[in-house]
Amino acid sequence: MCEEQRSSAVVQRPPTVFLADDDDLFRGLLKEELVAHGYAVEDVSDGAQALELLSMSADGLSAAPDVVVLDVRMPGYSGLGVLNVMRRFAKRPPTLLLTAVSDPSIDVLARTMGALGVLHKPVDLVAVLSAIDHAALLGTTRAIERA
Amino acid sequence: MTHRPSARVLIVDPSGARPRVFGALRDEGVAVEVARHPGDALELITRSPPDVALIDLATADTREIVDALRSRDIDVIALAAPGDSAVIAQVRGQLAAVLVDPVAADAVVVAVQRSLELAALRRDAAALRTEVEGLQMAERRWRDVHREALSTLAHDVRASLAVVTMALPASGCGDSALERKLALTRRAVERACEVLGRALERAEVRSVDPADPPSVAGQVTTAAGR
């Protein structure tokens, strides 16, 4: 998503990405790149925290992120576990999963549970940014349709 | 006679007419317990099951006693009078041997010996089965631990490589030397992933066994139950 597209989006604020990954190095790096590309980022390092914050935003107690990025293997709850709970949310932001587990059934389960896609580590920055841009655009389109 | 020292034989004999025959068993070192009444026999079978039983088919409740013995996998040798064919027909399939009067002491000893040997073989077979099951269970546990360890190792290596691939600048910077180094680094990462994949295949390890997909489904169930 280019800067012009972002500025013309319905929401007049930087698109927000909720990022949950227990790998501090990876999370820090991705957060830094996302911020450099115009996103606001809220990040957590475990599944339980992710679930708590996403539930709060689903209940309207905090602003909902535009895109959710969840690592699959995390302490507390796995990304798939969080995604499974998110199915009960009335409004669910476009969600991407990241995983270093080589297991095709993760893709099947994730898509069944409504994830937009699964990114398999090691993945390059261009692919991650492209997937997040696409997810943010989709979220914006949905918001326009709702409006 | 070769049998374990504590071999016990139950004799169900209401008449008590064969003391010489049973004495031959005692002479062979077998512990003999005699029950004169069906109730006593059933109580002994329940309280302290023998290794082998001899039963006079003239005993009341013969069938019930034979059933009680066979349900515990205890061999039954019948002692029959020449006219007992009707009773024999009722329990024939459950008997290890039928000895018809006049019964020779040697015949009883040989029949009991054979049944004791069979009982010992059955015990050995059961012990071996238990041992094999224990070993199979230990092997399954070891395989699970091994699979989990390799799976975790593969995950951690891929996660570490992800930091490298994420940190690499995109192609097209115009510096040919740097482009070459970037390409080499990307190839090295790809090769590391291939090596990892081959190592996991050789160890017949998959993150999820198609026949037993535990981890992912388990994680989902855990979260869903919240």
C-alpha cells in the first residue's frame, strides 16, 4: 500500500498492526520496518496477552487494529488458538499467521478459521510487507463497504 | 516331574476313593488340596486358584466348577467312570484330559505334569507379552520425545533464519558486489532449509504425522475451551 492510498483511506490515522510473536529479534525487526513504512504497531510476546488485548478491542474497550499478525508457536496460546477465539468476535480484523513450523495442516486450519494467509519463516521482508499491505487494504475496503 | 516348587493341584473328589493316586502326586512334590464338596471347591478356586485341577465327574455342579476353573485359564483333568459319557460330553471342550477308571497313578502324574508345563509356558508367554508391550511403549515414548526435539530444533533454526532474511535489504540497490553477497546469503538460507528438511525426512520425522495430527489440533482445542 502506498502513502497516497493510505491517506485516502476511510480511517484518517496510520493503519495499525497488532503483532504477536515471542521471537524478540524477529518481532523487533518487523515492528521497526512496519513503522518505517507508515504503520502504527502494537506488539506482544505471547498468546495470552494477544488474546486479552484483542478481546478488549473486540469488546470496544480499545481501538481495533487494522491488521493482526500472529505467530503460530507462542507461549500461553498459539496463534491458531487466538485465531480460533477471534472467530467469535463480531468484527474481526484481517489476520495473518507467521510460522516457523513446517506443517501444511497449519495453512488449512488457519484458512478454515478465517485467516487471510500464512507466512512461513524464513520469509523475506518484501513478502511480509506485501501481505500486510494487502490485509490493510482489505480492511479498508470492508470499512468503506460497511460505511 | 519338572515344575515350579510351589505348583498346586486342586482335587475335587467327593468319594475320596483314590488316595493312592493322589499320594503319587504328593510324592512328586506337588502341593495337593482336596475338596470334597462343590462349595469348598469353588471357594478354593476363588480364594487361591490352583495351577491345575482334577475333578471327579461324579461331583455335583461339575459344570459350574469347570467353568470357574477355565475362566481363570486353569487346566482341568477329568476323572470319569466308564458310564460318564453324558457328563463328559457337556464339558469335553473345556478339559485338558479325561482319565477313565481304573485310573493309574502314573497316568495322573503324567497328565498333571503336562498341564503344569503348559501353565508354565502360558505364564512365560504372558510375561514376555507384558515385557514386549513395555518395550513398545518405551519405544513410542522415545520416538515422541525424539520427534518433538527435532521438530523444536527445526522450528528454532527456521525462526533464526527468518531474522536473517528479514534483515536483508531488497535487491536492486545498484551495487553489484553487494547484490552478489545478498544473493549468496539468500542461497545459503535456502540451502540450510533444504538440509534441515532432508535431515527431518531421514529421521522419518514430520512436524505432524498424517495419521496422528496432535500439536495443532491440540492447541486449537486448548484455546477453544477457554
